Amino acid sequence: MNEPEIVALLRGAGFLVHRNDRLCDLIVCERSTGRVTLLEVKNPDSGRPRLTPDQKRAVENGWPLRIVTSPEEALTAARKGPR
């Protein structure tokens, strides 16, 4: 899994990162703005990324969950913030 690599890259870029296993894998905060982004890390080699039933409900209810499959995608998503 590439989650540790993603965490290291985001922290190295100055983001606060909290590892979580409920709604999403990572809660990322941009230090300068306080903007929070929810990231779900999926393995690109496992085929189509699948959300859990709880995650699907959260997205349907408006939670801005971003799915990423690489460190580069994670950094881009964190810089852009929630949708």
C-alpha cells in the first residue's frame, strides 16, 4: 500500500496529516489556511477503487471525500482542497 509514502509526502509539503480508518484514510489540513481535505487511499493495482457502504453513504450525504491512488494525486487533492 502506498499510504505511508503519501503521508510522508504531504507532511514534507507542510500539511498536517491525521491517519484515520473510519470515514476516510487521511484527514489533511493545510497549515496556512486551515482547509481540511478528506482522502481515501486506494491501491491502483486492485482494479477499480471501491468505497465501503459507509463511505458511499457519506459521499451521497455530501461529505467531500477525495479518492487518491498515488502520492502525486494526494498532493494535488490536498492543494485543491475539498471539491
